[in-house]
Amino acid sequence: MRTEMHAGKMHAPDRHTAGFWSADDFRAAVEMLPLISVDLLLRNADGAYLLGLRSNPPAQGTWFVPGGRILKDETMAAALVRIARSELALDLPVSAWTPRGIYEHFYDVNFAGERGRRTHYVVLAFETRLADPLYALPRTQHRDYRWISPAGAIRDAGVHPYTQAYFKEHAA
């Protein structure tokens, strides 16, 4: 069963934990509804961006920016703070993040890796510049991390096309 981070602790989704559903209920919801998520574009002092090698579907095995879905009854601000904490171990205020845009991501696979079960995300992208280096990044959603320049991300076939799109729109 899939686990998720909530308030710094691992939880299997079930209908008894706020914001989480049973795997079957979540599968049905993903079949019928778009998910709303937050992507975090974290830029270092050299202008490189942090990418993680995804451990889980739907973008499993590709380099992707960290992020996560907004939970039921969670404000965007609370989601942004929670996702930055769980995905990056960063405690940043909402004011540290700049909205980058609204995007849509479509996948032919769901969270369980089931092909032919489409997933649709409406993605709210946010960017921040980090002055200090990161240490001990969480390994729940990504099995490795690296910093890469926007031009490098665009050229790297291992970087997911949705992540490349963040950099292509600003290249010109």
C-alpha cells in the first residue's frame, strides 16, 4: 500500500486520516477528478534548480521538481508550507515563494503504476531562491537529488518533459 507524508509522519491513506482515502477510494477519485498539486522550483545561488529522481508513479524513474498534492480542506498556503517541509525538509514561510504559473499534467498511469488509468493534475508552481545549501533531503518520494541549470535540464532526456517545460518557457 502506498504511504504519504502528513505532519512529518508516514501514513497509509485511509478514510480515517484527514485528507487521505483508502487506496480503492483514491483510485476511483483519480479516475474521475483532476488532482490539485504544488510543484516547488528551488533555485540555488548559482541559478541551478533542485531535481529529484522520482521513486513513485506517475513520473517514476525521471528527474522531476519536488511537489505534492493539496489535501482536502487544506489551504494553498498550508499545502505549500507542508509540501516544502515534507519534500525538502524546509521550513519556509509562504512569503518566500513566488507563484510561477498554473500548469496541467496528464499521465497514462496512476499512483499505483496501473497503465491505462489516467491521472490529471492541475499544478500550481512556486519558485524560491535558497541562499544556504540543503542537507539530508527526504528520500520518501525521490531516491536521489541533483542541482541542474535550466539549459542542462532542457537538454537532459532523463528530466521529465513537464519539468523541462518550466525551463523552456523562460529560455529565449
